[in-house]
Amino acid sequence: MRILLAGASGVFGRVLTPALICTSQEICAGHEVVGITRTPDGVRVIEGMGAEAVVADVLDRDQLLAALSGRHFDAVISQLTALKKPPMRNKDMDVTNVLRTVGTENLMAAAKATGAARFLTQSMIFGYGYGDQGATPLTEEAFFGPSPRKSFARHGEAMLRNEQIAFSEPGIDGIALRYGLFYGGPATNAYVDFLKAGKLPLVKAGTNGFIHLADAAGATVAAVERGKGGEAYNIVDDTPAPFADVAMEIAKDFRTKNPRIVPAWMTKPLPYLNAFITGRWVISNAKAKDQLGWQPQYPSYREGVKADADAAGV
């Protein structure tokens, strides 16, 4: 399958691109990847992974379509974000919201122009809302869209619009992957850097859905090959956990200093950070397992963080 991947040089793209080309078992999957980037550094990263690079800005439709003129793709995958570090304030999500709306619209135009029959887009479990979502596992049938908490509504609107675009085109099988919080590989390394710098205060509260980047990549490969058009899939591991527990596990296995534990009220000046470390998301991954034939190789953060530490030689 010939695949156009937006976000190929990003944190997740650096794990997903090799997975699309060859699986983690070193068995070539037979996919050919062309990654979109805006920068010479991105070209080097993409080509270094064995993929082809095309230079274009996904927010400039004319430029994007011109760069892809005459090409054919079987599938387009969007992994667009602008999150080089964990978002702390609502404004930190603004560029990502634009990528999820305008960027997705432009990528869908590219999918139509290049004859793609499948379109996968990165969504997130936070589309179910911000704050306490209850103890009952959330399935893909639960409400997804603007949060009743007004300061967070625009994020839910962008995630909903992102999925609507993916599902909108007759003849193109659109699939939305609602990922949990990423850790693993380069994402874990980023947490380690924050822990070493003492910049990751923790609150002992909340429950979240997590997914190791390697497992997220495996689920994405399964979705592009076997996903059903018009469907969303929750991509999380089997073990919902407090963010603090995951961060403490990283600190232990990577032998950094322990993060500072603070009361929840101290994070209120950073409302986005406060929301995702104090909220509760218990997410079901049963549909992805059943329809995609996918299983996380790291059923909890404990196995995933240990694997990262072992790979790093800690």
C-alpha cells in the first residue's frame, strides 16, 4: 500500500513510519511511505527511516496539492499535532486545533486529488470531555465533542470536526483513532528530561488512558490494513492509571529524582495540565481488539516503561 503520512517526522511519526514499512518483528509489511514535512531537518529524518519526503505546508492547500500533483496514494494518514512538549495552558492547544481542522480538510483534499481510498486521522480520548468522566469504561458510542466546560470546548470542537472530515467523503473509508496519552520511546525520553529538570509537578489524583508509542503504531498499522470506514477506535492499553503513577514509574526505572507532589489547587493556574492530571478517563479498547485484531504488547505502563529503560541501558 502506498501511504501519504502527515506528521512523519514528529514524535509519533518517528515510531509509526518504520512500523508502516516493517513491523516490530522485522517482517516487512510491504507499505511504501511518503512523509510530508516543511523543513530540511524533516526531510533528513524521513529519508533516514527509509521513506520518501515531500516538502509542503499542510495549512497551505494550494502548496500541498501542487507538491502532490501527479502522485497516487492508497491511503492518507494524519498524525498532525504541534505538541513538542506537554500542553499546560489551553492556548498551548491552539495550533494543534487548527491542524485538526484546517490541516485535516487540506489533507482530505489531497486524498481526493491523489485517488486515496482510505483516510486515517489522529484523534484523542479527551474528545469524551475534560474532568471526571466516571468509572464506567467509555466506548466509542459515548458522547464525543465539545466539553461543557467552556474553556475546553474549542478543543472538543476541533477533535469532533477532525473526525467529521475523516468520515465525510463518499468513496473514502475514513477512520478515527482515539489515542490515549502517549508514552514510550521518544515520548518517555521527553518525560525523563522534564523529571531531570524538576519541571513535572504531580498531583496524586485522576485516572487516564495511556498507550505506548510502539503499541499506538501497531494499532495504526492494523487500522490502515483492516479498519472499517466510518468507525472510530479507542487506542489505549489495558490499564487506566493516574498520571502520577506513570511519571513515578518513569522516575524509578530511569533513576531520575522523584518529581515533586503538589496539591491539585496549585496546578489551577495551568488549566490544561490540571485537567488531564486530575480528570478521570476509563477507556475501553475492546472494539480495537475485536475489529482490528490488535493487542497491546505492553498491557500496562509498568511493562512499557521497563522496556524503555532496558532499551536505554539504564
